[in-house]
Amino acid sequence: MAVQPAAAYPRPHRPPRYRLAAALGGGILVAILAGSAFDLLAFRSTIALIDLAGLLLVGLFAFGTWLVIRAVDHQPEQQRRHLTRAAIVIGLALALFLFAVNLLNAELNFYGVLLCLPTTGFALFLLRRVDYNEREPWRLVLVAAGWGAVVATTLALVFESLWSFTIDAGLIPGPGEAVATAFNAALFEEVPKGLAVLLLFLVMRDEFDDVVDGIVYGAAVGLGFNFMETVVYMSIGGLPQWVVRQWLGLYLHATYTALIGAGIGVARQVRSRTRKAVAIASGFIAAIAAHFTWDAWLAYFPHPNDPALFLLSIPLQYLAMTGPFFVAVLVLLLLGLRAEGRALAAQFAAEAALPDGAILPEEVPVLSSVGRRVEARFRMLQLRGLTGYFWQRRLQRAQIDLAMERWHRARKEIESPLEAELKLRDRVLAIRLGKKPPA
């Protein structure tokens, strides 16, 4: 049997990237607190007061929870489990609080929320399906969308307000002010959205495989941001804003943040820290530039008041300003899927060559083709009904998970120990034999 390469990092429970993720998360909270405090002191903003009070309460609650856990539980494994659960509860509390603040800013536009949920949900459903090799877990897709809807919008609101009251206020109306306003929106909306993808990359790296995953998570963040932005604008402009932002421009923010995700996905696949930094920075710059072009167009070519001309100008703006960037995302996605498919096919064949491999030689061409995988599932549907169909799907997904693990391990891109691969192999064998898969 061939010697399997070891994990890239010998201590998988405490990799250095966790410290970086914690620093980023802490920095984001500090930024919201500082921005809200400045808005409150300088401009006496009611929303800033609510932000500040709520975040302080959540911080005190988190600190108290941590102290209680430290006092009553000294077993490291139990302590880690309790801290994780506490973090989830606090995170949900913070998310609900920020959502309530944003909804208050939208003048309690519950009607807009109900209208935007189906369109955004369907867009997320379609987005998740583009990664036909290994679909991302719904929990992470929804976390990404939730960040875009509540955290990114809160950061954007705080810092765009600061920019407007300081930089824009000192500019003479004209081209310079228009450019500054466009840059304000591009910078302070794309950076908070991109931080969500970066945190997913740092915290859930084993679920973040390559460029394809980066595009999916980035677009999910953009869809969440577009959801809340639509609700806010509907409180001012009514139903036309829903048509423009949930139909004509549904994937506008998704395209921008997908560029950031693509850059982070490239960083996942390169080893040099310099190259990683360049890839991530390039994604942020491309997203900010794409967003800037959209807002700059609005500054120099405002939408006409005539409804017919308005409907004509919107597609023209999408085609001219966002079209090239959307094509770039599409090309990156297709290239990523192609590279992913070739890598998985090689790992399918390598696994099938092992004496105790979890993939049979005759399964290699089936697993290497999306069409053949679907055909095999429907063949089982005809033979054994729904039970056979779902059994075949579970088996294929487990085999793809195993091949993906092998691929990252071969490139020394994975931190989990070798036992993780052995468990995935045992899982495939258990499904094949009809047994309960190992945990």
C-alpha cells in the first residue's frame, strides 16, 4: 500500500489561523463599537445609540458566560464543547439584534422582508447547486448569507455615515463629490462582505476547497447583503425597489463578493504566504473596482424619470458595468469546476487502485462524470425505488468527500490527521454494506 502523506499541520485543534480569525472577529466588533460611538457623539444618531448599547450588552453577556464555564468545568473537552455552544447562542443573539437594528432603520418594513425571502432563498438554492461535485453545507451557506444581511450591512451603515458626514461634507458638489460617494459605497460595502468569506476560509478551511467554494460563499454573502439592502430601500421607494433589486439586480452584490471569494479560493490552493496575500488582495480590489463602476455610472448617468427609459437604462447599466465582471466570475467558476473534476478523477482512480479501496474500478468513470452519477442514481431508483436512489446518492457523496480529502492531503493543504481519511473510507464501506456510517 502506498504511504499516505501526513497532515500539513501536526496540531489540528489549534492551528495559527484560528488566532487570526479571532483577531479579525474582535477587530470587527471594535470597529462597530468605535464607529457607533463616533456617530453617537458627533451626530447624535439614534441607530448608533442602539448599536452601541446592544453590542455592549452582548459583550458583557459573552464575558459572563465565559467566566461561568471557566468556574464550573475544568475538563478541556467539555469546556470546549460548552464554549462552542455558548458562542453559537451569543452569535445568534447578536445576529438577531443586528437584524432588528437594520429592520428599525428600514422603518419596520416586514412586508419587504416577506417579499425578499422567497427570491433570496431561491437564489441561494440555485447558487449552491453550481458546485455539482461537492455541494456546500446549507449551514455554512446560510451563515454566509446571514453575515451579509446583518453584520456587513451594519458595518456599511456605520462607516458610510462617517464618510458622508466627514469627507463628503467637505466636498464641492460636482464630479469629485460623485466619485467620492461611489468610492464610499464600494469600499465600505465590499470590505465587510469580504471579511465574511475570509473568516469562513480561516475557521472552516476543511469545507473551503478551492475557487469554486470561494465563489459560492462570496456570492451567498452578496445575496444576504442584497436582501437587507432591498428591505431598506423598499421602505423608501416601495415595490419598484423590489423589482429592481430582487429581480433585475438580484446577483449584483453576489457578483462583487464572488470576486473576493475567488481570490480567497486561489489563496487556498497556493502555498507561499506572499501569493496568498496577493490573491486575497486582488479579489478585494477587483470587487471594490466593480462596485465603484456601478455607482460611478449612477453619478454620471442618473436613471431617467420616465418609466420606459428607466426600464431600458437598467439592463444597459448591468450589461456595461457589471457584465464584464459577471463573465469573469463565470469563467473562474468554469475553470475551477474543470480543475476540480480532473483532480477528483485522479483521486478516484488512485483510491480504486488500493487493495482495500472504497471505490471500485468500474465506479471510477461513473464518479468522474456528473451525467453518469445522475444516471446511476436514477437506475437505482428504477431498481429499488427511493431507498435505492438515496442510498446511491449517499454513497457517491461519501466517495467524493474521500477523494477531496485525498486531493488536499496530496497537495499538503489539509490540517486534519490521517485518521480523518481513514474514517471517510470506513464511512464509504459502511454505506456500501448498508450499515450505519461511523461518526
